[in-house]
Amino acid sequence: MEMKKIAKETGTALACSFLITVLFLLIVAFVALKVGLGEDAVSKIMIAGYVLAPAAGGFMLGKKRKVNRFLWGLCIGVLYFAVYAVIAVVTKDVSFGNIAWVMLPVCLGGMAGGMLS
């Protein structure tokens, strides 16, 4: 029974993270279209999104689990990165090494969210 509860809470937090990512991408795309942001600015904004989305999921899961919050946040960060990596490798012709630089900010963002909960 406990494992089902943990799986449900983790899935909900991960879904929340991806929903925030989608909303963030839509907002950035709209602003970039209207203002004409350069590639460098969009890249920096996306790194912020890679930190904030798993942080929100880590915060949400940390509130639910109440014990070892930073580890639950890290768990969300690792799961978020795993899904991100699979999607990036399947949809684009990139190697895992090219997207590995995203792993640290994503995992640290999730951990920070768990610690702040």
C-alpha cells in the first residue's frame, strides 16, 4: 500500500514538473516571438526553466513525504532528467553526452525544491 502511495505522489509531482515546463516553453516562445530574443537569451532562460520545473516538483513531493525531503527532491530531479534525456535522444539526433550538461542543474533544482518544502 505504501509503495502505491509513493508512486502516486511521485508521479503527480513529476507531472506537475512537466506541466510547468510546457507552460514555461509556451511563455518563452511567445515572448521570444514578440520581443525577438536572441539565441543566447533563450538558452539562459531555458536553463532557468530546467531548474525551476523540477524544483516545483521537488517542493511538492517534499511537502507530501515530510522525511528526507532533499532526497525526494533529488529523486524528482533524476526522474525529470531521465524523461528529458529519453525524449531528447528519441526526437533529435543528439548523443547523451550532448545533453548531460543539463543533469546537474535539473537534479540540484529538484533537491533545492525538496529542501525548501
